[in-house]
Amino acid sequence: MKQDSSDRIKSLDREVKRYEAKGDDVVARCLRHFSEQLRRIERKRGDKHESK
């Protein structure tokens, strides 16, 4: 499960760079925000598993 989310985050980061290169900053900013939210969720999940 952890690998899946890591792959998703990497994929989002690649897409951010691709859209930035195209000059589409709005889409890049949205994807970056989504990527940050996904990282935050994964960190919270990790914290919950460690505290058990």
C-alpha cells in the first residue's frame, strides 16, 4: 500500500513538471496542491500505525 501511494506521489510530481514546462501554471499548481495533500495523508497514516 505504501508503495502505491509513493508511486502516485512520484507520478504527480512528474505531471507537475510536465505542465510547468508547457506553461500551464494553473494545472501545475493544482497538481502540486493535490500531491502535498496526499503526502500529508500518508504521514498521518504512518503516525497512526507507529503509535499502535
